[in-house]
Amino acid sequence: LDRFGERLLVTPTVSRDAKQATIAPGQELSLDLPTGPAAVHTVQVWTEPLALRSTVLQATFDDEMTAWCPVGEFFGAGTRLHPVQDWWRTVATNGTLTARWVMPFHGSARLALKNVGDKPITAKLAVATGAWTWDERSLYFHANWHGQLGLKTRPISDWNYIEVQGEGRYVGD
């Protein structure tokens, strides 16, 4: 078990791409990643704490947008900068948000931070990629988010927050 645990903690050989910028409302900061087959191994974001809901992480793999989620929710911090530490993500007290989901792609990948707010924000996006052998078991990473303003809590009712189709692995919400 100790040897297996140590192997899980080994960081694969990766290449890193990073950009930092001030993003105007409606604009984005994006990284086009090296061609695949490859996989994103780590995504790191830094943005202003008050912009966790208005900064959206978008991921496009092989010309299909598969992720659209505010960074606060994607990394588990919510609307405020609450520290988080688990196997897949870390929210550090210095504001660095890290996700370690493996996101394979066959040919192309693009990650972006989009400012959906009404004020300019400063943000940094860093992505680490490594080799991936694409085969019949490979699946695209998906993440989404939606909210509903004015949702009444009484009377109690169900709220469908996800619809999924096709083959895949559901990890959580």
C-alpha cells in the first residue's frame, strides 16, 4: 500500500503553459495547448477573490466545449475564498486554485478564463499537460454549472440540476 500510495503522488512529466492578464468584461484569457493525444494533468487559476463567480473556466477538447463553470464552484471554494484540500483540488490561502482532474484529448485543447462580470479582473491561468494514450476507454472531461435566482424553498420541491446522456463516469456535484 505504501508503494502504491507513493506512485499515486508522482507527478507525470508535463509541459506547462501560463498566461496572466487583466480581462475586460466579456473578454477572455485563453491557452491553446500543444496538440495531442495528450491530457491536462493540472489547472491552476488565480483571480481576485471577489471575482470567483464572475470568472468562468471554459474547456474545449477536440473542438467541443466540455466545461463551463465559475472558478469558485469548479475548484470547490464557492463564492468566497475558502481553503479546500482533497485529492482532486486545492484552494490555498494565497488564492491559488488548483485542480488535478485528468482531462484527455485526442488532437486539440483550449482552456480559457472568461470575465462574465461588469468590471475588469486580473487573472492567471496555468495548465500542465502530458502524454496520453488515446484508446476506446478514453473519455472527455465535462463540467457545468447553472443557478436559478428566486428559487422558492417552500413548498419543498425537487430541482433537477443535471441531465446526462451517453457513456461516462459521474464523479460528483
